[in-house]
Amino acid sequence: MNPQDILRYVDSLHREKNIDTELVFAAIEAALQTAAKRQYGEDADIVVRLDRENGRINAVLDGEALGDDQIGRIGAQTAKQVIIQKVREAERDSLMSEYRDQIGDMVAGIIGRADGGVATVNLGNVEAILPRSEQIPHETLHASERVRAVVFEVKSAGNRVRVVLSRTRPQLVQRLFEQEIPELSEGVIAINSISREPGYRSKVAVSSGDSQVDPIAVCVGYRGSRIKAVREELAGEHIDVVRYSDDPEVLIPNALQPAEVEQVLLCDMIGRAIVLVQEDQLSLAIGRRGQNVRLASKLCGWDIEIMTASELEEQIERAVAAFSQLDGMTAEISQSLVEQGYLSYDDLSVIEPDQFMEMSGLTEEQVDRIVDMAEEKAEEAEAAANAERQARKERERVANQADVQSSDDVVTSGEPAVDAQVDAALQEAKLEDGEAVAAGADAGERVADEQEVDEAVQAAEDAGAESDAVGADQEVAASVEATAASEEEVEDEVAAKPQQES
């Protein structure tokens, strides 16, 4: 091996693959040592060192130095394979380290393939994947299209690096904000919390270290230019920017906007916030399918429950009455539990025993017994609720079947009567037509009569198919009258002809 070639090879790998030169030197030394042992025996004491300055190889076998000719005769092919393997491993480790440091950061790439729901994204030195589960719902990606996403997961797959991207994580919203809003990188404003339902809606809580800077106005931009750019990248996802506060009683109403909140009751022991609103604000606070309150809960870190004042009073009365039925519970203890936000057996079943003992003055055995009873009551209530849901579904199914059966019966019962009346009209029309022909009417008059009969019969058939039995009777009667009138006209004309001839 030419020492200069070795140095050029090491430098090339360092620049192109971003591999540390020391790793390459160590890989070459290990490869030469492995090849030498295969030639001189696995038990041979061989040490191979590669000079980092001039690239010369120094090998020692059982304490004696090997000459260049002896080193050159070592299995070159074996050494080459080992070097390639070591270099690939070093390259994989370098890429792993690079992209693991970028987890949560935004990267941009070109889509290579977008079939079967999984898209491959070329990031330059590695081909990442964007699974369907990490794509924004209802979003369509196309090949050769530029896409931005955050690095979600990095793991090794043999000698390759598997990089998984995501466009559904809240970090993507934050990175897009940082890209569009310079004040974030400058530290003038800050993003304190983000909650997101990809493709539908996101809530972003922002704050400002300068009282003269409005963080919401900074994020929205002039005529909404900044927030519009973020929305376009997120396939039109709606974004709410709210003002952050360390006080939950201030943050929670901000997070529930645009609904107006009357009062916030914090239950610290269970992390619940009871929010009271007016009746006309209830649906607005909850949002479509509970989306608004769900995102607000994630944003604030509190379990938010929306209700009106009257609903809260009813729940308090039911909870006090239910807790008082448990053995060992008094009205005072029940009232204290309700004041702390425990409004159901399910809440009581997860209470901390130490807190319950301190609050109620009961012994550990009494507390354990009350908690056990609450768990049993909660399971019974859940079973009853499930049974009620099943019964309601069964009633709806039976009602739907009954509606379908009744409609089928109506159609089936009406068809024979209509068909019979149509058949009668056809038969009667045919008889009348035959009588008119036998009377000796000329060809022109007979054709005219037949057309009138056909039109009457067709009207009877249409009436029978579209209306009920009564309507069909009326149409058939009309056709019979028309046919009778035509018959009388034919008879009069036949009787008049002999007189004209005489």
C-alpha cells in the first residue's frame, strides 16, 4: 500500500462522508491486523500501527518487525473488505450522531416517492421516510415536491440509518413560527406552550419580556401575513395565538377563547379546573366535538370541565348525597371532598390516601375501605352506563328494521291492486278496440281510435306506478270513459254511412 494513497483515502472520507480521520486510521489498522492473523495464525501476536503523519505501516510479529514486502503479501482482499465494512459502520455512526442531534428540529427535502401512503424524502446525505401516520390528514404529497418536517426518530437498520420525519408534531408549528418571526430567535417574545390537532386546529401560548411589545400582534403580523405563511405550510390548519400567563385563572380563559368565561374553580388535588360559562357560551367553549376544550386542556396542563352554574349545583348535590351513602362518611367529609373537586365515585377511587386521611381525620383502614367501596361503585356505574348504551343501540336497530319492514309492506300491498286495475283497463280497451274494428270503421278512424285507447291505457299504467290505489282507480275510470266515448262515435259514424250511400 502506498502511504500517500492511504493519506488521500483518509482525507477523502473525512471530507465527503464527514467521518473522523482517527476512525478511518483505526479501521485500516484493524483490517490489516485481521488479515495478518489469517495468514500467520489466530494465535500470532501481531500489532499493526499506521503513522498518522506519513501513512507508513509498521507491523510487529512476535516482537519482530515485518518488512514492507511481508506486509504487502498479506491478504489484500481481506483487508479491503474489512476496511469497507469499518468505513460503512463509521459512516452510519456519523449519520446517526448527526440526525440524533436534530431530533425535534425542522429539515427540508425533496419527495422522491409518495405511493402507498409512505413518502420518501431526500435530505441530501440520507433518504428519510414520512409515514402516513405522521402526515397531516387530508394532505396530498407529490413526487419532486419540496416538503418541510421535523426529525421524529432516528435508528439504525443494518449499515444504514433510518430517519423518520413527522408533520403532525407540535414542534413543527414552533419551528415554523421561529422561521417566520425573528423576534422569537432574538428573545423579544417566547412560545410557552403549544397544543395541536394536525390538520384542524392549533393553540399557541406566547409571552413577551417587554411590556411594550404585544406578543400576539407580533406573531400575527401585518394583516396576518406571518400567521398566514404558517397556515399555508400546514395545509390551512387554523391557529389560535393566545396570551400566556403563569396564573391558571388567567391562562385558562385565554385558552378557551373565543368563548367568554364567568369563573374558574381550581381543584389542585386532582388537577381539575371547573369553568363556569353562560348557557349561550357552552357550545362555543366546548367546541366542535370537544376540540376547543381539549386543546385548551393540553395547552394549560389542567383537566378542564365546562359547565353552567346550575349544572355545577346539581353535580354538587348528587356528589354529596352519593358520598354520604358510603360507610364511614359524614356529611362534613362529603362536603369537603366536593369542595376539593371530587364529584364522582370515579374521582374518589383515585384519591391519595395520605391526603384523604389528613383532610378527613379518618384512620388508614377507614380510608382504604371507603376507597374500595368507591371503586366498586364506579365499576357498577360504568357497567350500567355500558348496558344503557347497548340497550339504546339495540332499540335504534329494532326501530330502523321496523321502519324498513313497514315501508316494504306498503309497497308490496299496493302493487297487486294497481296491477290488477291496469290489466283490467288493458283488457277492456282491447275488447272495445275489437268492437270498433268489427263495426266497419275505416282505416283512418280506426287508427285515431287506437291511439286514443293507447294513450288512455298508458295514462292508467303511469298512474298505477306512481300513485296509490285510489289514484289508479280514477285514471282507469277516465280511460274507460274515453274508450266508451270513442266507441259511441264509431257506432254513430257506421250508422250514418248507409244513409249517406242511399
